[in-house]
Amino acid sequence: MLTCPCCRSPLEVRATTRCACGREYPRLPSGGVDFLEGRGFADFEIDPADAEQRRMLEAEAAGVAWRMESLVLPLAGRYLRCVGEHARPVTVLDCGCGSGISVDVLRARGFDAWGIDAGRARHRQWRERDSAAWLHAADALQLPFGDSAFDIVISSGLVEHIGIHEEESNGYRAHRLPDCHERRRRFIAELVRVLGHDGFILLDHPNGAFPIDFWHGGRAGGLRWHRTRGDMLPRFDEVAGYFGEADPSLGLFSLSPARRLRFAQVRRHWYGRILAPLAALWLFLLDRRSLSFMARSPFNPYLVTVATRRDDAPAWIYP
């Protein structure tokens, strides 16, 4: 399954994983392979004494578990019922898996699930995971897996962080780097490269065409007003362009984020308590196939996109 991200040669995991091209990759303390060779980025420092951080990580864990049970597993189940029996466990990659909880959930359900992330704090969190040996430090633009390795590829809340410069001192600020489009193009191309012919990609992220960002407001659930063109957040047409360049045979389908968002963080603010019930009703209405075109519009704050080559996709994508 694992390959050298530089030359694509198959790898056998050992104490130090060596490739025929001469590269050597050390093991992480959690058991996976460090394809970043110690160059993971400093995302945050884990401080057990920080009560607010502990609350945030607990909320994140609950959100991941809910996303898996509400969105990912039901979608995968409908897909498998259409595809039929597999002679082997279904392979899944979570690209940008964060704490690795998603991979624990998938493996507990019988999937052959793998995860990658580049954050050093995430690598420390992996020591707590049952699936630690299947979690690897890697670059999402240079995945350490062979072509067509996975039946399902998921990536949640990652693409908007690719190709941007972020600052979090004195409030959150971000802007696109000159090569932002090229980096995101490479990212989508990598997801497509490792996807099997009959599989699907599930990509979700805040919608750049919606003028309010509830996920990068400097504090949990905080508001960030932004321009609808040129902001860090990608729009559907941008993502569609990346997929089209990677493989024009892929069909793209938009889902309502009703099964993705819980509004847990935004409800901590007065505007969230007022708007969350109305937003939940609107997203429930979008969760109908006849209104799926609205799910990719500026009237939806969060994009959920499925990419697949299968002709029967509408039968299993929409509940």
C-alpha cells in the first residue's frame, strides 16, 4: 500500500523505512512512517493544563465522531450496496485526518482505513489511537500511496488551508500565496490519482462564495466577513476546475451540509443561538436531490462535494 512519495516505489515498513531510490523515512513514536522526515508544521502546542484547549479538543473529537456517523458512514454504506460485495476490505484514505479519530471509527467498522496529516501536534495525538500504525506524517500534495490505491478518499476542512499564509496573532488573518491555485490543483490531482476507478472522493470545506466564514473567525464559532472572490476559501467553481483538470470523466455532486454541521461552536455566540435553528431548517431543505443545485451556490455556507466516475452515482449519493 505504501509507496515512496518521491519515486513511487513500494515500501515495506521497518524501524527505518528505506527506499530503493536511497531515501530513508523514520518511524513516528506512534508507529506510522514519517514521510515528512521531521518537517511537519507546528500547528499548536498540546497543554494538558489548558482547560479551554481541552474543551476545544473534546468538542473537535465529538464533531469528528458525529461527522463519521451522520455523513461518511451512511454515504459509504449506500455506495457499497450499489457496488455489491467486495472480495477484500474496502480501502479508505482520510487526507488531513487530524487527531485520527476518523480512522479509528472506519477501522472499527471493517474498513481498511488509513490517514495522513502534517501537523506535529496531531502526530502526538496519534499515540492515543487504536489505528496508530495506519496514520502517517505526509504531504497532501505528495501522497505516499500508489495509483488507484483507495476505494474511498475523504478530506474534510483541508483544502482551504493549502496555498495560503495564516497569522493568528491579534486575530485570524490569511491570504492566498502566489502559487495557491497550483498547490490546490496538485492536491486535488493527488486525491484523484490514488482513487480507484469505481470509487469516490468526499471533499468538504467552507464555501468561499458565502460572505461569512464561521470556521476561521479567530475563536470557536466566531464570524469572519470576507470577499467572495480571492479570499482564502475556495468556491465550488474553483474546486470543479481542479477536478476537471485532474480527470474530466469525474462527475461532481453537491450535498447539503445538514449531516456535516452541528452548529455546536457557533451556538456559543448570541448570533448563533438566533441563526442556528433557521440555518438548520434551510440545510434540511437543501438535503433534497431536487435542490442539490443550491448546495453549490452562494446561499450555502459549507460545501460538500462528491466526485466519482460511476454512472449510478445519484442513486447512492442522495439519501
